[in-house]
Amino acid sequence: MAEGYANKIAPAGVHCYSAGIEKHGMNPVAIQVMEEVDVSIKTQFSKTVDELGIDFDLIITLCNHADTTCPAFPGKRIHWGFIDPAAVKGSEEKVLSQFRAVRDQIFDRITVYFNDTEL
């Protein structure tokens, strides 16, 4: 979700990628809730940081698991600490609600970051 939003609103010349330490596949609920706000992430795919082979200027970890397991990278690293919506169990509506909440929190944080940061 973050990659979709970030690339939609990033300034020209800024490229954003989402990757993890392990591949988990694309969550269909994430695709669904992003389509609700006209951001398609259907062409995105689960990938590891190593697969990208990029020297990143900035790493932003989004969940506590990533914060504690993310390998060291040269450059700047920050943590935003969202609940992992894929870890939420319960009814379909409960899961959808959590994905929507995190989606909206991510959008707000990315918007503030790009508005407040000189790139």
C-alpha cells in the first residue's frame, strides 16, 4: 500500500519501492482497499530488498517486525510503526476495517513526509 501511495504522490525524480526480508505475496485485501481510493497496486509484487539491488537513500520501516529485523543499510532509516493489517484476525469486516485504517494512516504519513521534507 505504501509503495502505491508513495509513487502516486512523490515529487518528480523520486522512486519508491516496497520490499521485505521475506516474500509473502500480494494480499488481495490490500489490493481491494487501495482500489477503493483509486490507487492500483495490482502490478506490484512481493519482493525482497536483495532482489531490488538498489543503494537506497532512505529506508522507512512500517511495522514493528520490520523495525526489529531490518538489516543495516548505509544512509538514513526511519520507522513509522503501523499495525500490520495482514496479522489481524476476525470477520471480513474487521479485517477490511483494519486494512482501511492502516491505508489511511500510511497516506497521511506519506503526504506529510513529502510536504515537510526537502528532497
